Amino acid sequence: MPQSIRILLIEDTPEDANLVRHYLTETEEAFSLDHAETLSDGLEKLRASSVDVVLLDLDLPDSEGLGTIMAIHAESPHLPLVVLTNGGSRDLAASVIQEGAQDCLPKANIDADSLNRSVRYAIERTHRQRVESTLENSEARYRGLVDSLPVCVLQKDLDGRFIFANQAYSEFTGHNVDDILGKTDFDLSPNDVAQKFRDDDHKVARSGKLFRTVEVNTTDGKTAWVEVIKSPIRDAHDQIVGTQAIFWDVTERQLAVEALTRAKEAAEDASRAKSEFLANMSHEIRTPLNAVIGMAELLLDTKLTSTQRDYLKMILESGESLLSVINDILDFSKIEAGKLDLIRKPFEIRETVGDMMKPLGVRAGANHLELTCHFDSAVPAVVEGDAHRLRQIVVNLVGNAIKFTEVGEIDFDVSVESVTPDNDAILHFQVRDTGIGIPEDKLQKIFEAFEQADSGSTRQYGGTGLGLAICARLVDLMDGQIWVESVLGKGSIFHFTGRFPIKETNLAARPEGTHRVQGTRVLIVDDNATNRIILDEIVRSWGMRPLLAADADEGLMLLQEACSAGDPFTLLLTDFEMPGKNGLELIQAIRDIPDLKNTLITVLSSSERPTTRSQCDALDVSGFLMKPVKQSELFDAIVVALGVEVPESESRDHHLTDHDKVRPLKILLAEDNLANQRLAIALLQKWGHSVTLAVNGKEAVTTWRNNAFDLVIMDVQMPEMDGLEATRRIRNLERIRGGHIPIVAMTAHALTGDREKCLEAGMDGYTSKPLRIHELYETIAGFFGGQPPAPVESPPSIIASDGSVDWSHALHSCDGDGALLLDLLQIFLDETPLLLNRLDETIAANDCDATYRTAHTITGSLRILGPTPANEVVRKLEQAATSGTLEDAPALLRELRERLEVLSKNAAEIVAGKQFLP
């Protein structure tokens, strides 16, 4: 109660009022008294101020009897009220209490104590009545709320007896609420069900935590699924006194879930059956189809009439078309099943896409179309992604452009849309054509499965309608988007984006050694404006001085003007097929003019006829490249034309003299090429190491297992077992035996992907062929300490037009060891005739794999001699074997024999002492 009790006395007799005031002052309680002589005054005071209790005389001038009490309660319904009466009638007191007063006190019996007790009693009783009323109202509201809920609610005490249940429970179970109160689950349900309910109640009561489950309910004799939430009931002291359960019928939902589960399992079974069917059918179709295609290709290599050749080409094209359809269906099936994942690896995007463009360029050229490929300078050199799936998208989009374009050109462009904070490049690819275009209402539908812009019974173009749907799914896997812009009859632009992490930001897109071609004046002649712009951008980035001409006549005029001005063009890059005077006629005209006849010329062509290269060779053309041209191959062609060799990494291979900082090591060398064996052994022994040789991967594993070594230098390409497999086997044995020996890869391939393959196989380091002395020493020093000496600039190697050797380069490759070079030259002289005879046999047998291996061995033998015309010939022979066709191999072999004959003659003179090393 408040510290000061505020009392309003409504009494019209002054003597009685003074008496009450007197008694109140005698008590120990703190009272404050306000006095009113009439009911109306009293009501005004009630409205004006807050009062804790009213002392009320029933006989007032403006009111009397029980109506006075009613008037006070009408104004303040819950105000404590003590009535002061002149008499002590029991009936009057009962009436007063019944009317709502808390006490009735006869004036004749008033004293300080009785007045104090009555006031306190009135206040406390009013408070208790309010609390009871609040509880009753709360209980009524709770019951009303719970009874209106569509879920069943029940409560039990700790003995499991029902103490409450709502109307929904009664309706759900069919039991009257009054009939179940005081009973347990054992009175209403089978013993096993009741025991489960009892165990759940105990679990909730012991843990004090909410419990939720779906269970089978059989209370009413029927089976139904209900979802149940059980929770503890706590009293005012936070003690658990029982449990409460809320449950509702989920039978329909449960039946639906079970039906959905059965449907899902059926769908998965059907999907597995479909996948197995597609895999089996693919195998069954591919097997005879491969035979059809293979036999058709073999027959095309025989003597045929023109009619027979046409029929066979038709069979071959139909077989390839059917194979493409099968591949599309299988890919789409994998995507639908969610089983197609991207294999993300680093790759050089310009090289990879350039390789994709080559066969497409041939197709475009066959249709008299120009295919261009342009990379913005901001595109990173090396990115991470699935190059195979990127190829699938590019080949599909560019292939469609070729199919639907009859006249004009197709432009492929790559740019950087943005770079994320995580150093991911968002690349934007565009394929622009001048074809038939796509109707506006088909622009979105063409990315759906089995949809084509050219549909209907009269459609002109073939296909499954799956290609773009597959592209859309693959682009989505690359976190990109795909869309198209098109104008009917004018052409289309297909766009797609993809996220590609930048793996080596320090790897520049421009090739090393560009300073060796800087300042070179070059004339670009091409009737296609896009090609001119692309070539101009590329050569300018290398510091060259280009000028552009749109046709042969303009080009010839610019050549003559430059010569007259005393600033002639060193190099000509010319298209082969141009309207009016073509590239061949331009070259012939140049060779007929004395002042221009020594101009270096590289030809670019969209197609190649059987006589094209021989015609170019007859006119002393330095290089012949198929469009679209890769930047790397264009740079290599320019370097070859200028007669300048760019070392693998500018001035990295240097003469080493001080090697005493790396202790002598026991080294296992795995290498199959005799010349490379001799060179590597000589260098390693010169540095103080002992070397054991293994000629293939299988022998390397056996030798390592039976001996102790400090280091393994492993060639990647070897017969019987390659270096990657040998490394894997050594690592597997180490897991059993313990230990870890450093293994350094030695390979002629230097692409980022090849380095990754070596490291994934378990190799620790990587060095490329031809062996760079400084690089090899640096690699070894990285494992065993030691600092290589400061590098010394090595002179550039020149490819002599007469086929002679740059002996300075050859001597430098042997670390200045003339005796070692003579040994290697003798090996070259001994091996070369045998290798050429082996090439004769493999080409005659049409064995591409054996031809590649033999050509690769010759490449290794030639490396010691540096850049020679023979290197380019043997490289073409390797490419022919890799492509799977040896049609040009005999001619290449004849040319290789001629080149090697010159080299062998020079080498023999050095060995015989008729020539001297520099």
C-alpha cells in the first residue's frame, strides 16, 4: 500500500466528521483526509483527485440509503468503500456489503483502532477482489481462446491425469471433456500407445524442454497422423507441475509426403533407367557409327572416281552429323540430371580459343566467309575455368553463325566486363554474324530445349534444337548470362558472360622478346576491315610500325612509295583471297620489282587449296597462316620471317661457372632421347653430381626402388610408361615406405596446363626443353640450396636461309663445352638416318601415334642445334600426326630429309674438323 493513505470522508454532520478526523490522527498510519458534506461534492472531489478509500455516510442531504453506494461505484467501480451508519442493524450491514461496500462501521462503535482496521481491510479486500477478478477474466479468455483453436490442446499433472482439454480435442477424439478430466492415457488408449505418451511426458518434465514429433494416433480406434508439440507447465515459482500437449491432424500432409516420396523414388528410378538407356544406346550406336566413319575416311584415302568420292563424303558428313546429335542428347541428359560439373583448371585463354577457331575458320573459309577473332588487351593471359565446356559454347555459337550466314563475315570478340574484388574476371564473349537473323518472338525461345528459330516442315537448316539449350546451361554453371540481339535479314549478335578467376596476373598477354621486332615496318593488306583493325592492334602492341591497305593495288602502291621515300617495309602480311588481284598475284608483282623482291612476306588465308602452299613456297613466302590467326603463331611467324630467334625467357640461359654451393648429389635421370641424355648427364656431371640413367618410366620406378637417390629428373614423354605415371607410382610407394624424393619434370611443353598436370601427378619442380642451363641449375638449387651466378646476356640466334647452323647458340647450349657438343653432334649424325627410316615406315603404315613419337624424338635431337628450317618442318609433321591425318606427311618427310641433309653435312664437317667452333 502507499505510504500515505488518501481518504475521502463524505459526511454532512460536522461533529461526526471531526470525530473521524480525530481518530485518524491518533493512529500510527499516515492518513491524509479530504472532506465533503454532500454526495455531489464528494463525486466532484473523486473526479478531481486520486483517492485510496472512501468513508461514506448513507444519510446525506442530496442522497440517502443504498443509492449513495451505487452512485459512488458508478463513478469509481473498484474504489474501496467503508459505510458509516447511525445504527448497528445486521440486515443493514449485510445489504451494504452486498451492494459492494467492503465494510460497515456503526458510528457509535468508532474508535481509532476500529477505524484503522476497517480502512486497511477495505483496501486489502478490494485489492484481492481485483486480483481474483483478473484471474477469472484471464482464465475465461484463455479458455475461450483455446476452445476456439483448430488444434487440440490438453494438460496433465505430473501423475499423467488430465486437468484440461479444449473443445477441439473433444471433437477429434470423440470424448466429452468432463468425462476425461482426472483420467490418464491408460484409461483412453491401448497400453503400448499410452506408455509412449507417458514416456514422452516424463521426457518433457525431466528436461524442461519442448518436444516435437509426428506420431500415429489411434485414440478413437482409427489410424491418423498427428503433429505434436509437448511442453512443460510451470507455476508461479517456475516449478514444473505438469505437461501440455498441442497436436493437430496431419494425415493428409503425411499421405502427400509419402506419395511424393514414392513419386520421387519412381522419378529417380526412371532417370537412372533413362541414363542407362542413353549410355547403352550411345555405345550401341557409336560402335557401328565409328566403323562407318572410319571406313569412309580410309576409303577417301584410296583412288576413287569423282562420283564415288562424293558419295563417301556424303556418308562421312552424315555420320559426323549423327555423332554430333548423339553427343548433344547425352550432354543435355547429363545437365538435366545435374551430373554435369565444370572441371576448373588454369589455361591460356588466347591460345585455347585460338585453337578452337582454327577448324571453324576452315569451315567458314569453305563457305567463302571471313571469321575473325579479337581479344581486348585487358583480357588476362591465364584464367581458371573449364576450357572444354568453353569450347563447347564457342563452337556451337560460331558454328551456328557459319550455318546461318551465306555472305559476309563472322566476328568473335572477347573483352573484360569487370573484375571482382576476389580477382575474378567477368569476361564478355560476342559472336556477331551477317546471317539471316532471328524473329523477335523467337529471341528467348531459342534457348529452350528442342526449340529452333527455323522450325516447321519446311525448315532449311538441320539440328536437334539442343545446342543453345546446352550453351545456356553451361553459361549458367559459369555464373554468367547468355542473350541475343538480332534483326531479321541483317544478322545476329550472341552474347554470353562467364566468371573466370585470374590465375597469373603477372603473365603478360604479349609474348616475350617483342623488343626484337620493335620498330619493324610492316604493311597489312586485307580486304576485310575487321581483320585489318585486329592485325593493326596486335602488331602495334609489339612496337611495330604498321600501315594498312584494303586491296592488292593499294598495297603495291604503298610498298613502292615507302621504297622511294627511303623507308621501305621490312615485312608484308597479306590476305590470300581478295577481290580483284588476289594475294598470290600481289606477291608475284612484288617479286617482279627489283627494289621490292626481297620483301619478307607472310600469307594469311581463310582456306587452303592443295596447291596454295606450293605456290607460296615457289614465291619464297616466309610463312603461311590459316585465319583466324592466333597472336602467338603470328608472332612466331614474324620472328621466323625476320630471322630472329627469341630465347624462351629473355637471357635466362647463361654460362655458369660457379656451382660449388650445391653439394654433390645422386641423381636419377629418366630420359629416352639419346642427345638429351648425353647433354643432361654431361651438365650434371660437370656440376659434380653422379647420374644414373633410366630410358623410360618403368625402368625409372624400378631403379628408384632398388637404389638411394637425392633427386629424380623425369622426362614427361617416354615409351612404355610416361613420366607422369612413373611419378604417381613412386609417390604411391613412398606412402608405404615413407620419405619423399624431389622429382623435377623435364618436358618440351611449356603451357600452364602442362605445369599443373606435372604438379598434380606429384612432381615438385618443372623445367622445359631445350635444357636451359641456368634454369636447370636454379631448379636444383631450389631443393638443395645454392645461388646461381649472375646471368650473362646471350646473343640472339639467327635462322639462316641456307639452312646452316648458328654454332654460337649450339655451343652456348652445352655451357661452352666444345667436347660435349662434338659428342652430341656425333649422336645426331648416328640417330638421324635411323629416325628418318622409321618415319618412312610409320607414315606408310598410317600410324599417327608412332609418327608423332618419332617426329618428337627428332625434335629433341634438333634442339641442340638451335633454330633451323628443319624445326618448322618437323613441327608440322607432329601437328599432322596429332590431327589424325597423314595426308601431307610424305611431302613433309621429303622436305625434312632435304633440311636434315644440309644440317648433317654441317655437323659432319664440325666433327671431322673441317669447320671450327667459334
